[in-house]
Amino acid sequence: MPQSWSLRSGLESREAAEERTKAGFESRGPPLLQLRLEAASLHICTSVERAQRRRRLAANARERRRMLGLNVAFDRLRSVIPQLRSQKKLSKSETLQMAQIYISRVLELCSHGQGGSTKPYGGD
């Protein structure tokens, strides 16, 4: 039995192809207009996918730059926080905790030299 040709012929069952042939569709192939429409829809789909991929790659690059800047800032903060040499590199959370403790101690030291105010910048 002749089977009708389709771009999706690999996905169609033999019964579906036979029914289309019995219904009067030509078995030589789909009309040229149908081929053009399918090709156009494939082109549109791929150009949309390409645009989405381009946007995703740009967003990924921005995120990498942002994270690099954040990591550089954490490294700079680690470099000014006193710590023992034998300690491993502080995590981001540990770095923030140590910075908070360090700032509190510095403010405490400054307040003893300025008459007892513990508020930063002499605030009330």
C-alpha cells in the first residue's frame, strides 16, 4: 500500500497514513504550500529560540560579572579583618559575622576615647 509523505512521517502510525491515503490525499507528497508553511514555522521557531538563547547567554554573563564583583568585595573585606594565619579562608557568612564583631570592637574602642558614647559617628 502506498503511504503518504509527511515531514512528521516518522511519528505517524501506518494506520494514520493509510487513512489519509483513503481520504483522497495524494501519496506523492504534501502540497508545496504546506511545505512552505511548515518550513516557515520551523524558521520562526528557531529564530525565537535563538533570540531566547542569546538573551539567556547575556543574562548569564551579567550574573557572572556580578558574582565576580561580589567575590572581589568579600576578598577585600577578608583582607582587613584580623584573623589567625592558621585558619582556613572564611566563608561569606563568617566574613560578615567577623566584620560585624570587628566593627563593634572598633566602635567600642573609639567610644572609650571619646567620653563613652557607643553610637557610631557620635549619634544619640
